[in-house]
Amino acid sequence: MADATGTAFLETLVGFGRALRAAGLPVGTGDVQTYCAAMEPLDPTDLLDLYWAGRTTLVGRREHLPVYHRVFREWFLGVPGEPDEARPFNRPDAPEAWADLQLPEPERSGEEREQQEAPMGLVGSDVATLRAKSFADCTPDELAALRRIMRTVRLTPPRRRSRRTAPAVDGRRPDLRRTVREALRTHGDPATLRWRERRVRPRRLVLVLDVSGSMADYSRALLQFAHVTSRAARRVEVFCFGTRLTRITRELEHRRPDDALARAADAVVDWEGGTRIGASLDAFVREWGRRGIGRGGIVVICSDGLDRGDPALLESAMRRLARRCHRVVWLSPHAGSGGPPSLGMTVATPYVDRLLPARDLDDLERFARTLAVLG
Amino acid sequence: MTRPASVAALTETLCAGGYLADRGLSTAAYVALTLDRPLLLEGEVGVGKTEIAKTLATVLGRRLIRLQCYEGIDTNQALYEWDYARQLLQIRALSEAALADEGAVDALFGPKFLLERPLLDAVRTGDGAVLLVDEVDRADDEFEAFLLELLSEFQITIPEIGTIRAERPPLVVLTSNRTRELHDALKRRCLYHWVDYPDFDREVEIVLVREPGVSETLARRVVAAVTRLRELDLAKAPGVAETIDWVRTLGAVGAADLDPQTVEDTIGAVVKDRDDLDVVRAHVHELSRG
């Protein structure tokens, strides 16, 4: 390769990397270097080589493949890609089926908050009433206040014994390494046996939140709760569904609650659309459950059970789900309210280990306490 | 054996070894070999992620070193372990005076008493090895951290001995079924390839290469049936491995054709979920029509 063309070629590759970055892929300088190095022994005039070498060096996630494909076509073939084609999951089926999520007011800075709270006396209601106030009746300001209280909720998923061991005073497995080390002192007499014991670790927690129309008044609060939860405990996965399932674990990882909630809201397209609980749980079991995301974990479904889909589908999804995780907890805003259970609830209940109310903050705190002792 | 000269050459070599790789997988493997980078393969169960590592080892004339990951796997099982029994014997054999000598104690934690586990074995073998770190997603996230040094530097640090480095790095292949997201730090050190189901004709070819005894007609019918199974709404769609298993099973029972009764009798080779079996039983006639 001549020097001049070589430089031009490298610039093309670097530009491609930049275009990918502009399209939202996390492509680092090191990745582009690897790409250039990978092309060295390959044929720069061969589009297939360009495509596959780039794909293996610049993309690290299956979800990014469609974007890569589109940018590649644009960059090397000059074919304008359709943005929709590249992001099939973000295309709403029917525009009227979803509306923007109204997020709680952004957190105010400390000083601002004081100014606001002084005249309003913590948004006009004291903490005790707020705790027992149904999420459905809360104003955005009250929800923001609730969020601050939620942060104090301690969530400790039940624990299970791990296969990993740690040194222990007493145990079942001898710790040969420590024993031998100490035997040096006694000239090879293993005078005291040291032990190891299996460690315990918290079970994984999977939250599956219903954000459909009938749950609209609760979903904001539940999402806040999910964010607090994912910050409070390790190994938490969060999913949302209305008509379809979306994983929002990564979106919620953001430290600032407002950013995290906004990102999650962007990721979920069917806020307040219809409900297809059966289909969504079925998708969860197929997509994630089968790969073991719930294995040994606690799956928490937050929904009112108002399903517009086929009850048989919900039944089979729940049956599979119950077999693939340790415990199923169902939080419903209407549980324990005395009303007749919805059809969805009736179908799902046999497979649920605990059915708990989730109408207000007191309920969520009760759930947090129950969770810790859920064997 | 030397490295293949081009992607096409590698594809051919793999084919001769009984593995039909598509262009993407060949390129990924070729780049991994030329740049000495680990290759992370993700894909559905049974699409041949593990198999490619085995075949690469065979056709490149390298030794396959396999580390099957599981929860709780730690350095003692993956990297190295001290031979405690021999250490104890050695201490007892030494006199008190000898024990006072620093060198004697150092020797206790020297190479002589070190038991190799797969990762250390691979680093020592260097480019004579293909290291397969299988189902890395099954290990817990703590274990990923152990792998980082190995994957970026092809070296292992043992506190008592020092750093052991591969002079010429082994080919490292990691596979994951995506039961959980791998850490970005791990992914950054690897090339990435998503292994898809092969298309119809390729899958027929794969069956014929793996089971040369089978007739092409039967192979085509089985692949057609499996393709149909993947379209059915099954909890666990059959992979290529299942296709081959099914053909093998048909061979074992001496079936020359895929009639409804044979499907009924042998479906256990392909579908291994009770709920799925119910779905499949309703479609037996479609499957046997081919």
C-alpha cells in the first residue's frame, strides 16, 4: 500500500469510527486502532473484509449490530439508511398508544429546596400522611418528596450460599493454604487446622413493572422505587412492560435519579398504552428467564393484573416463570383492598409466592421487610 | 503449524476440519490470530461456539485447553494451586537448621510445588495452545477480574513466584450464552462476534460434513423440519447441535425417511422441554412433510 493512499485509507477508517460514535456506539480510539491493525493483512478494497473486520473489532454488543450495519452502508456505500430500520425496537406501533411519561419534578439543589419547603412545609403534607397516601393521588411535588423518603428504605434481598469460600473460624473444608503456611512455624506439623466456609451472597432481584394505562398513576412511583432499589442492592434487573417488554437496567444505572428516570422513560415506548401482561411475561421468560436471569433469584412483578391478552398465555408464562426462579412476588395496588380480583390475578395467583399491596409508601416498606425474610 | 495466509485459507482449513464457518466468523478468527487478541463469541445455545474452538485447535495443530466456567470458580481451579501435601512432606524432611535458611523456604513456594490449572497451562504453552474459556457468563463477576490480566497481557501473576508471561500468546476463545451482561472491561479486551443460526443450505452442508453417512434428501428434510421448529413459538429453539443430534438419532434407529411416526419417536433428540413437546406434537405432520 502506497503511503499516500495508506493515509487516506486510515483516515477513512478513523472517520468511520467517528461516524459510529456519532450514531451512539461506544467506539474508543483503541478500538479504531485495532480495526486499522486488523485491516492490515486483509484486503482494503474488499467490502466484506471491511465489514466483518469492523464488526468484530468495533462492536461489543448484539444490540449495536443494526446501527453498525446502517452506518457502514452510509459510510462505505453512500446509501442513506433509514433510522427506523436500525432501531426497530424504538418504533412505536401506533402513535396514540403511547404518551410521554410525566416525570416528577427534577431534584432541586439544597438551597432551592429549603426555600421551597419553608413556605410549603414539605409540600403541604407531613411525612406520615404522605407515607399512607395512595400514589395515585400524589402530586408531582409529593412524588418528589416520596423519592427522598424512599432512599431511606433498606432493601435486603434474602441471601443464599455461594459456591465461593472464605476463610472461617470453623467450617467444613480445610484451608490447606493457611494450614501449610502455619505449619512452617511448627516444622511441618500441621498443628492447627484452618478452615474455609462457603460465603453467602444476596439473591438476584428482578423487578418487572407494569407501566400501562391502568397503572399510570403508580408506575412513576414504582419506577422511582426501582431506581432506589437498583442503587441500594447489587444484582438488580429492572424491566418495564405495557404492550411489550423493555429492559431498563442499564438506563437506571445512572447515578442522578432525574437522569436515570428520564433515560428509562426514553427507553420505554409504550407508557400508558394497553396491557398485555401474558405476552410481556412470556417474552420475559423466553428472552431472559431461559438464559437464567431469574435462576435462584426473586422476581417481583408490579401490576394490577388487568390483562387484555389471552389468560392461557399468562397462565403458561407464570407457570414457566415460577419454575425458573426462586420466588415470585406480585405487588398490586389493589391487593388487599377487598375488591374482586381481576381475571389476570386469578390466573396468576397459583404461581405467586406472595401477593402484596403496593398502594403507598407504607406498602413498599412492608414489602422491603418481607423481602428480607423471604426464604 | 503456521497461521493461515488469508481469511479464505482459514475458511478452507476449518472446512477440512469439519467446521463450516461463514465469512464473519472466519474473519473474526483470522483477525484474532493475526492481532493476538482474545475472541469473544456470543450466540444462541447450540450454534457451534464451542465447536469452533475445538476445530481451530485441531486444524492449527494446537493443544486445546478448556476451562469450563461455573459459579464460584476461583484462582485455585482456574490458574494454579500449591501442592500442599508435597509442601508438608518437604517441610518435615528439612532439618531445623535448613528451615532457618531463607532459600529453603522460598523453594517451598517455587515452581516445583506449583500445580498448573488451565489458564497457567495455556500461558506456559503459549502459541501451541488454543485456550477455550467456555460459558464465561456462568462464572460470577469476581472471576472476570481474574481474567483481565490474562486477556490483555497474556500473563499471570503469582505472588510467591512473580509474573509468568506467554512468549507467544495462545489463541483465546471465550464463549457466552448471555445469561448476564459481561463487564465492559472484559469486552474491551476482546474481539466480538455474534454467532447466528446458519441459513438453510449451509445447515444442510454442515449436517453432511458432520454425518457423511446420511443421504442428502434426509439431511434436507431434517433441516427443513428444524427450520420449521425454530419458527414455532418454542421456549427453547433447537440449535445446529440438535439438528446433528437428530440426524444421528435417525441413523441409530435406522430411519431413512422422516415420517410422522419417526418424528414422534425421535423428537426427544431435538426438543427437550415438556411444554415445547406439546406444541410440537400438534405440528408433527408439517414436520414430516419436509
